[in-house]
Amino acid sequence: MEFNLGLEKFEPALPLRKATKRDKIKLILKEIIILIAFLLLILIQFIILGYLLNKYS
């Protein structure tokens, strides 16, 4: 954000463009990939925990 003396208000440094449908789809896909990765991490932890419990019990 930069202060514009002429208008006496803050404006974005770069002009903002409208988000296209393609941008929204990319964002949704990134969120889905992050969610899947997070769930896989949790699943891997349970698999390792189950293996260790069976090995040492």
C-alpha cells in the first residue's frame, strides 16, 4: 500500500486485477492438494504408531 497525496488515501502499489475463473479454480485445487497432503500425514502417523505398538507389545 502506498499513500497517494493527490487523493489523500492509501492505494495498492500494484493495480489489482479481477480474479478470473481460472484463478479461482487454481486456488481451489491448491487448497484440495494441501488438504490431501495433511490427511496423508495424519494417516502415515497412525500407520507408524500401529506398527510400533505391534512391534513392542
